[in-house]
Amino acid sequence: MNYAPWSWAEKDVDPALFPQELMANFYYLLEEQEELNNDPQILIGKAHAATSSIGSATVILAMLERNGILKIANVGDCGLRVIREGRTVFSTSPQEHSFDCPYQLSSEIVGQTYLDAMVSSVELMEGDTIIMGSDGLFDNVFDNEIVSIIARYKDVDEAAKALANLASTHSMDLNFDSPYALEARSKGFDVPKWKKVLGKKLTGGKPDDITVIVGQVVSS
């Protein structure tokens, strides 16, 4: 999950409280209500309703059923990729009001709810690798880089660490032509015209919070 610390901090609100309570509510609900296991969208709604902290957060939730179907509900610009035999076979799409302004669950009355979640599903196979992350990962690391890291590290913990480290490195590199920079230019954001004349363009990663989870499908 992801949150916007620059906006809530200005209001003297700890931006970590809302997502932390939201995630705790996910855990408690799953422990207490087994029927929720089949519907991540409903779980998002119940966890959101139970969250009393002030703040907001993007969120992605995925549940693997016994038949191998992965059900996904996503609000905002967190993402999920499925890697199979060295290629990306499934990707979620971010939800944004406008560039760099994602959908979010919020404590405010005006905002997105579980009904706004993008719901999808994918049939998994043994050996598939699932990567989930905040936009801090996907804004700074290209899909082909993700595939390369997954191929290099067989241990999922090591793969997750490597992806997080790569995202962090790219986020601080002013010369890296990141996914974020490419999208920004496609939306009309760029350097001033006089810099363009000199052959310059908007580049650099996006400093952000970075969350990465990597899992692999194995036989039970």
C-alpha cells in the first residue's frame, strides 16, 4: 500500500496511521470471517469501514483460491505482476484521477470506496512468481528489469530485497529515464523549452515509499 505523507503531514497527521490500521483490519477480518476469503473487494470494504484513523492510502489485495485462481482488488496505483517462464503474463493497471493523483481509500467522506476497486483475476500455474508493490516500485523499475531480477534470484525474499534496492537506487538517480519520467513526458510534463533546445528532457526516478512482496506458486 501507499500513502501521501506530504499532504497529511501538512495537516499535522501521521500518514502511517491510516494504512497501518487498515492492514491490521484486513488481518483481523481474515482470521474471524472465513467467508471473506473469496472476495477481496468485500474485504477492502469491511476493513475500510472499520478503520477510524485519519488519513488515506492506496491498496491492493490478492487472494489465491484452491483452484489456482488469484483474485485481485486494487484501489489506486499499487500493482501486481505475474511472471511465468521468464515473461510477464499478467499486469494490473493503475487508477488515477490525473497524472500522479491516484485513487485512494480515505477517512474523508469524499473519496473512493471498495466499490471503486478495479477487480480482476488470473489463473496461476505452478512455478509462477507474483510481484506486488507500491508505485514506488513500478514508477522506478521497468517490467523487463523485474523479470531479470526474478530470473536471477530464486529465493523470493532475496528477490524482493533486490527489487526494493533497485527501485530505491533508481528513485535517486536524476539521469535515469524511469517509467515515471516516461509517463510524465507523455502527459505533457517536461523541462523548459530552452533546455529542450539544448537536447535536455525530463528524467529521473521518483523518490517514494517502496513496498515489495514476492511470492511463488508451489504444490501444496
